[in-house]
Amino acid sequence: MTDFKRISPAEAQTLRQTGAVVADVRDPQSFASAHITGSTHLDNHSLADFIRSADLDAPLIVTCYHGHSSQSAAAYLVNQGFAEVYSLDGGFELWRSLYPDDVEHGE
């Protein structure tokens, strides 16, 4: 894959079930409040460690609020060597409405 692909929540759910990693690029407070179950928060502080320790060949789904910011983050991650990168259309907000049982809530 030379670029990322935009995918629906249903496609993302299927990929998650086969081991895809979900990276959430929303602000830390939003991530702490609620996020896709099992997702990893990515920001400027955690990005280098994430890239260093990641399996670059594993599918990677990038999510944000509504599916816009995740596209630029996905493009960046492709350029960092990830082979299979997806941007979640509709972002976390659409995911939360479709899969409320697959959302972890913080404090």
C-alpha cells in the first residue's frame, strides 16, 4: 500500500477482529474520556515511541473526531513506513453511535 485508505466503521470493526491496531489522534482529554476499546492514543509525545515499537506490516486504523484529521495522520504514518494504514470515516463520533459496546469510558 503506497497510501492510506478510508474505511467505514464496519470495515474497521472487521479489521480489528483480525488484529488491526487502532490509533486515536484526538486530544488527550477526549481520549481519556472515551475511546475505541483497545485503541492507543497518539500525540506528539507518544508518536516516536509508537513508531519505534510498532509492527509496520500490521494493519493500522487511525481515528479522530469525525474522520478529517485522521487522514493527514494516516498519510504521515504511511510515510513513516507503515504498510497498511486506514483512516476511519466518520471518526470516533460515528463509531460511538454504531458500536457503543466497543467504547471504553474513562472518568
